[in-house]
Amino acid sequence: MTVYYYKATDQKGKFVEGSLEAPDARAAAENVRQLNFYPVEVSEQKISSGFSLDLKLPAADYFKRTSQKELLILTQQLGTLVNSGLTLDESLASVSRLSDKESTRKMLTGIHQRVHAGSSFAEALAEHPRVFSKLYVNMIRAGENGGLLGDSLDRLADFMEKAEDLKQNIRSAMMYPCFLVFFSVAAVLFMFAVVIPKFSTLFDEAGQALPFISRVMLGMSELVMQYGWLLLLLFIALAGAFALYLRSDKGKTNWDTFLLKVPLIGDLIRKVEVSRFSLTMATLLKSGVPVLPALNIVRTILSNRVILAAMEPLHHGLKGGKGLSGPLKQTGVFPAMAVHMITVGEASGKMEEMLLRVSHTYDKEVARAIKQVISLIEPILITFMAMVIGFIVISMLLAIFSINEINF
């Protein structure tokens, strides 16, 4: 006889779990039914040997998670199946079979089993908060309550696709500056560690006094050669301390305040947050989520603490019946054009449509702002690194000229 673990629901729909002995899984499921339970999961219970070595790493767990791209494809597939006339139960069964990733397939199977046992789709999704956000769960709940689950899934897919496009635009735009910085720093370190030491030997043999900047370069090269590992550890320690500081509430707030004050960067961050706010708010309102719960959900997706703090008086204004546009203007965070468009939408009774227009407008503004920032970052980086490398080359040339007693 084998010991089987089971998870089931009773006649009231509550979940129960336990273990029992049976010759096989089918017999174990039948025994669970005889207990007046409805089996959801039946699996063989592994007996521990008393000693185990758990080598599970956080990185390994990370790669098992369902990515945003996978979630987008899953949402699109589920929306297509539901809108084609299949029941949610049938759609979930189909989507779980289509998944190539074992962890995602296992998660979808569990969700399907819960829905099949009588749970709502939103409640089943809420069991996986690391995959399905509050926004996702609440839009599904609103769709279920209004009988428009297919429409909610389609809106979610559109929302996720636009959000993913925005992320990809920012990442692709920053790719070249990052590579430029990396290779420039690598070139400077190569000169300090390989090129300058060869000149240092030559200068020592000459035994003549060198210009000041040449001595500075040689000293820096010697420092890198002898204490490079210590400098690396110091850099890692400082980076770690800064990362810990940013994790604190005070550190995150101070950093976000600083970024908003940086020319061009602050304007870009503001436009990104306006686009996120407008798109998320419009998507939730169109799905039937009330305005106050929608605002609470929107606050969870804003990344800048300063802009997030401005949502608090907006929340109080909505609770006091002041509408959205008035308190939004008083925050002083959102651009005047965005506030004006939302005011027009509120007055005309087309708030959702106007919020979508605001999002679409600021998506274009974000694209232009990114190009503007990159067009300035690239020449600044190139000029700075050219000056650094040029300074190194000139210092070495001056030393060579001084040895050969060449007069300028």
C-alpha cells in the first residue's frame, strides 16, 4: 500500500487536505469520494529519509516563475477561447495543456481544479500573487461579476501588451549607453593595468624626473595593479550599501525626489507615470471596477514615491465627492495638459476614453523624451571618455618627451 496526499473540497466548498493509504492513485481518489469529499488533487506522498540536502537556489526559483511575456500570451489565449464560446472550465483545461513550461502548467492545472470545484476564477488567481497582480485579479473579478469575462481578458491583454511595449522601448533605448559605458571603463582599466606599466619600466630605467600629470598617471596605474582587488571590493560594498539605502522608505523617497529634479530625466519619469496611471485607470474603469478601488490598485503600480504620495490627497478628494480632475490638479504632479484632458473627459461623461487618449498621447511623449535623453547622453559619454583617454595619452607623451629632452 502507498500513502497518498489529497486536497479536496467538502459539500460546503471548503478545502480539506490529508493523507490515506491506497494501492494506486485512482483508488485513493475513490476513497476520498467515499469520505464525502470532492478530490481536487491526489498525489503520492514521499517519505522523508530523515536527512535531506536542499540545494534549491533563489535563481533557480526565479527561472521557474511565469514571466510577463508568458502571462500575456496566456491571457490572450484564454480570452480567445472564452470569446469563442467555450466555458471557463474548458478554456482553462485547454490553456493548461498548451503551456510548455512545467511550473506554469502545474499552476494552471491547480487553478483549473479550483474553478472546477466551484471556486471563482478571481479567487483561484489570488492564490498566486507572485504571478497575478491585484490589478489582474480585480479586473477578472469585475468581469466575472458583470458577465463580461471575455472582454476583461481582452482588455487585460491589451493593457499588458502596451505596458510591455513601454518597458521594451526604455530598455532598448538604454542598451547602447550601457554598452558604451562598459567598454569605455574596460578600455581605461586595460590602459592602467597593461599599457601604462610598460611605460613605467621604461621611465624607471631613464631615471629622470617626469611631469606632474605623468607621475599622477603612473601612481594611479600602480594603485590599480597592487590594490585592484581591494578597490573592487570597496566598489561592491558601496554599491551594496547604496542598494540597501534605496530599499528603505527614506532612501527610496530621497532618490525619487532627486530623479524628478534632474533635467530631462525627471520629465521622462513624470510622463511614464502619467501614461501608467491613465492606461491602468482607464482599463479598470472600462472593466467595471469602481473608481476608488481602481485608484487603490493604480497606486500599487506607480514606482516613483513622490508621485505615489500625491495620490493620497487624490484618494481623499474622490471620497469627498470632488471628482478626479480637481484633486488631480491640486497634486501639482501631473502635467497641465493631462489634467485638462481628464477634466474634459469628466465633464463630458467619457472619462475612460479620455484617459486612454491621455495614455496614448503620453506614450508618444515618452518615446520622444527617450530619444531626446539618449541623443544627449551619447555625446556626453563619448566626450567624457575621450577626455579621460586623451588625458592618459597626453601624460604618457609628455613623459616620453621629457626623457628625450624635446623642447616645445
